[in-house]
Amino acid sequence: MNQLSRYISIILVISVLYTCKQPSQAQVDSEWNYQEFRASQKSFLSSDGTIKYIDKGEGKTILLLHGIPTSSWLYRKMIEGLVEGGFRVIAPDMLGFGSSDNPEGYQIYSPEEHAGRIIELMEYLEINSWTHVMHDAGGIWTWELFKRSPDKISSLILLNTIIYEAGFNPPIKMKEGAFAKFSMWLYKNGVTTNSLLKQLFKKGLKKNTLSKNEIEGYKKPLLEGKTNAMYNFFTGTCNNHPNYDTVISNVNIPVAVIWGKYDEMLLWEPQKEKVIRELKIQLKNVHIIEAKHFIQEELPEEINSLIISFLEKN
């Protein structure tokens, strides 16, 4: 049996076992409703397609940038708390994610193109400067943004994001071609989607307490076929980590780190000294918390408290 056949067999077996398991009542019931969340989003027609985004609150602006394979839904537990803290919160679904458009092709989802669309959105909203919160692949898009418009971001908050190769341990690396495209099909076909998400959250959460309704916010975009941006990332960045050393060392704004201690995909320890030195971070602004990768799901109130405290002092 070749590698592809073994991979298919394993996925199908996991899928059958998973779908046979009945969800508990706690998993079914949830205050979070993805359709209502989508209905609350606004629309911006970028040069490449419609981008959906949350825009709530008044005051200084905080931009919440997700990664892969998530969307602004990842920040749903944090948005209202930041608004109540006196901030205007912008949380976009990047092109190819969430409820935003999903144009054909792959190059349109390059880090450079993603960065350009962030700038477009903020110009459309007439926001000239903002606090930038980034997670996961949002780091790559952010470093590209700094290359293009280094004066837009007034303060920076790193949440388990991509910085240096030393801390980058992606769970998937693929070469361009048929196998990578087949793998993306496994995410969106509806049969193996559940099992792949289950494995993702097993790796990314200390304990998966997400309800069925909450998982819907991650599942629905995949079922809608939104995997082209993922393909670009898994076949590009995961195989060839871009070097942003010069960009990073030139950042000269207040920076805070809020990092899940047990993250297996983005590691803090191997890169911490370089990150702190090059971004000129004060040690009091480095917070290693009791979580894994999806820290917004695990400790949203603690993260909000740290963000608000940091911004009040800077």
C-alpha cells in the first residue's frame, strides 16, 4: 500500500469512529451562533473580492488578525470585552477564510497580497493607525504589512504567531501538486472534515470543550470550499519560512507577547531571546499563559485583561 492509500485509509477510519460518537448536550448547547455572527459582519469590496469583518465599539482601534485555518470567529470571545474596555475593534475574515470571498487560484493568497488587502480595508475605514493583534499565519501577513507601510501600526501584540524559523513547527508540509490538492479536498468534502478538525483542536487546545455550535464556525467555511488560501500556506510558507529579520529588527513601537506555553506548532522557547532582543520588548510585557495554540478559545478574558493593561500603559 502506498503512502496516499494509507493516508486515505487512516482518515476514513478516524472519520467513521468520530461520526459514530454522539455529542453530549454540553457540546450541542452554546450561546455562540455562527449564523448570527456572520449576520453581524460588514462587507468591504477589496481589489480581489469581498472581505467580511466585524467593526464594533468606539475609541482607539484594535485590529484582530486570525491565522490558518481560522477566521474572525476565533476572536468571538474577546471582541465584546475589548469594546467594553473602550476600544474600537476590527476583526476581518481574510480573503479565502470565514465568510469572505474565495477566488480561484493560489497566488492571490500570498502573504504580500494578504498584507495589501489589510491596508486596503483600513484605508477604506479611514483608520490611519491602530494596535495590531496577530495570531498564527497572521504574523507572516503582518511582517509583509510592515514592509509596505511601517508607520501604520502603533503597537503590536503577538499571540502565538509566526516570527522566526526556530519557533515554527507546522503540523503539515506539502509540495505543490496532486497530493496537496487532495489533502485540501479532505478538509472540505464533509466526510473527513469533522475528523480533521477534531485532530486540529486536539493538537491546539489543552482540552477541547468547544460545543457543536462553536465548531460550526470553523467547519462551515471549509464545507464551502475555502481551502485555496490554506493550500498556498501549506505548500509555500511551511516549506520555505520567509526571512523577515530586517523587517522585525526595524520595528520600533511598543510590543507585547501573550503566548500559550504548551503550543506544539509555534514554540516560544527556541526563539524567545531573539524575539525579545530584536523587537525590543520589555520583560514585563512578556506573558506566557497556561494554554496551547488557540489561546483565544482557552483564556480569552485573561488575554483581554493583558491587552487592555498593556495599552493603558503605552
